[in-house]
Amino acid sequence: MDYSSNSGVQKRAYQFALSVITIVDNLPVRGSAAVIGNQLLRSATSIGANIIEAQAASSRKDFKNFLNHALKSANETKYWLSLLRDSHKAESGTIAPALKEASEIANILGASIVTLKKKSE
């Protein structure tokens, strides 16, 4: 399946994961930057994976749970990106757009979850 051609938040999450791969690949391979980079890579790629799992969910409850996991991963990703920026392990010019995109994806996911909660009331 071509995840880069899908529309909406799934496509954005996929493109975002690709940009994070580039960031991580350009980090120093030793020390704290490598550890933070590994954590960042895990959380950033988890966003899209959980969105895909949500779309294949067998129930509304599972759908909502997977979206919640995607939101948690997006928030965790913002944390790791902020650490890289504030520790000066990566250039802020590289991190700033990624941080903005992670925030926007988190906002989309959060709004979707709120909408789902309203519909289930």
C-alpha cells in the first residue's frame, strides 16, 4: 500500500515519520543524541502506525483507543524533539518545522477524539 498517497492525517503522519527519519539519520551516532534519536524515531513512527490500526479497528472502542495511542505518541514526539532542540544536539532550524507538524497532528488527533466522545454521549 502507498501510505504517502492517502489523504488527511494518515498522509501527514507518514510524511512526518519520513522527515523524522531524516532528522535521526543526521544526529550524532553516539551519546545522548543517539538515545534521544532512537526514542524520537519510535514515537514518531508510532503515530501513523496507530492511525492505520484505528482505521482497521473492529469496534468504535478500538478505533478510539488507537487514536488515543496515536495522540500520546505525537505528544511524546514533541517532547523528544524539544529535548534535541534545547540540548543543541540538532539545529533548531531542522527541529522547529518538525515540532510544528507534530503539534498540528496532535491537534487533529485531539479534535477527532473529542468529536468521537461527543458522538458517543
